Amino acid sequence: MAQVLRPTVAEIRLSAVRKNLQKLARTAAPARLLFVVKANAYGHGAVELARLAEREGLAWGFGVSSVEEGLALRAAGLKSPVLVLGSLYPFESFVEAINADLMVTIASLDAARQVAEAARKLGKTAACHIKLETGMGRIGARKPSVIKIYDELSGRADVRVAGVYTHLSSADTDPDYTGAQLAIFSETAAELELRGARGLVMHAANSAAAMNFPVSRMDMVRCGIAAYGQAPGFEPAMTLKTSVVFVKNVREGAYISYNRSFRADRAMKIATIPAGYGDGYIRRFSNKADVLIGGRRCRVLGNVTMDMTMVDVTAVKEASVGSEAVLLGRQGAEEVTAQELADIAGTIHYEIVTQISARVPRVFAE
Ligand SMILES: Cc1ncc(COP(=O)(O)O)c(C=O)c1O
């Protein structure tokens, strides 16, 4: 890794990820656990966390969104099964996927024919999972098309249909809709069985479903967010932290940052920290988010800038250059949660951790 001097880092606690994966695996058993590490493990560092999981046998395999993400795992020496959850395009990417032994998602008859053709040309076997649309409305074939895809692929020597799956849109919020999606899945599974399908890995559950809908667990659960500790009952793995680089005292009437969105209504002590929207600490946090310094909540003052953010440390006597500042995570008895930042930004906690930019080094701690 390039030399790290700037103090802004995302610290990832391996012990938290380990504990979270163990809890998911225990809950899902006998279903297998697919550890979803797409988007750089939701910002947590895909290669390092996949290595941890493989080394310690914490997951059966990995879920990624693209062939590129799968190739990165293979390049890092990971040997476990990898399922590409996205729909592959251009179709030439099937060649790369098959060569790297990545399982692919097939969501249309066209893609089914293309993967078979790619495998035939390579003289290799392509392993695929057929994606059923049950109400997510993203990628997936409806039941009659899934049957056609299965018929097209199941007789071929160069393709192995390893599984069938769907994705639940609202397992965290809507049990009725989740139940309806699972009912469509069951009907399709029954029909495939009537056509002689045996030994397919059937899966539907994300983290919320794996924890809350036992019937959704089937043969495998695909979990991301809970593994990173961003779900009730799990331990958050990421702390985004830095150090104060500048401290000043200002008089009443002083303005802070671009466009004067903050004016001091009294004399204040203000710290500057080297993190901003270039790090994924977005401008929506301006004047609203809290940063932890000296174990206390300190309000962001003025607009967050690309590389620096100002914070009110009037109440933190000991705050000085070098003081630790936590933007996300715990410090002492206080904690800034991803949910709290998401509420400020009008988004979801997934986005808060995933958006921490590539500029921020991920450092791994036990
Ligand atoms: C197809 C698929 N399966 C599983 C997951 C994991 O979901 P979660 O992070 O909610 O566990 C995702 C993530 O969005 C996904 O797209």
C-alpha cells in the first residue's frame, strides 16, 4: 500500500466481522452463507475481508456485483466459490468469468444462450445460477422464462445450472410483500422439480430475511450489511477517524467555511479536521452531523469542504492538534452511527459506509 501519512483512515475491526459472520452462519445453518463483498465489501475492503472469511472458514463463498470484482478476488488468490450477482454485459465477459471459475447469474434466455456458447468455445463448463423475478423489479426472468432457461441449459454438457435465486425487495420493512415474493419462488421451485431439477441451490435471503424469515433461508443466504455490523444485533466494523490538524479561537460574528452558512453567535474554539466530501464525508453533513473529539459530540460548523471540515470544540478543553476525531463509530461512551448520518443525509446506512472514497486507506485491526 502507498505510504499513509494523512491521519484520515477507515479502521475495520476484523473481530467484529468475524463475530458477525459467525452469528449469520449459526442462524442460517444448515443453509450455507454467501458473504456479499460487492462494492469493496460495502466500503470495508473486499480482498482483506474475503481472505479473513476464507482463512477461517466463515463463509461458503462470496457474492460480487461484476466480473471485475470477482477477478480481483481471484487475483488475490481466493479459491472459494464466487457468484457474480449482476447481469453480465457485454456477453464477452462470460469468457473472463468462465476462465476465472466465477459462477454467473443468468436472467434471460439470450444470456443463457450466450453463456453456453462461450463455454462451448472455451471447452469448459460454466456454472450458473438462474435469477427469478418475484417482485424486486431489477434483473430476473419471470417463472415461464426461468423454465425455458432451465430447459435450454440443463441438457448441455458445457453448462451446469448450480442454483436458482431471487432477491427480496423489502425484507427489512414489509413481511407481507416478502411472503408474496417467497410464494412465487416456491411455485417456481416446485415446477422445476416436476421437470426433474434436482440438487439446485435455492436462495433468496439477504441479511434482513436471513435473520427475520426462517423460511427464506432455504439452501443459502446471501448476506452483506449484517456482516459489516450495520444491522440490529450486529457489531459495526468500521470506524472513520482522523486527527485534528488545526485549532483556533474565533470571536462572535466570525463566519466559517464556504458561503458563510455558519456564523458564530459567541466566542468559540474551532477545530479543523482533514476529511471532507472527497473522502465520502458528504456536504449534506454541513452544520448537522456530530464528530467525536475528547469523547464528546462536537457539531460540524459551516459547509463540509472537499478535504477539510470544521468542528465546534468549545466544550473540549483538551482539544488540540493531534486529538483523535471520530466521524463514524465509537469514541469512549459516545457513538456516531451510520443510521444517524443516513438520517441527516436523507439516505440509508448502506450508502454511508459504501461511499467512503478510495482516497481513505482501510486499515485492519483485530
Ligand atoms: C442480489 C443480492 N443479494 C444479496 C445482497 C445482500 O444484501 P444485504 O446487504 O441486505 O444483506 C445484495 C445486496 O444488495 C444483493 O444485491
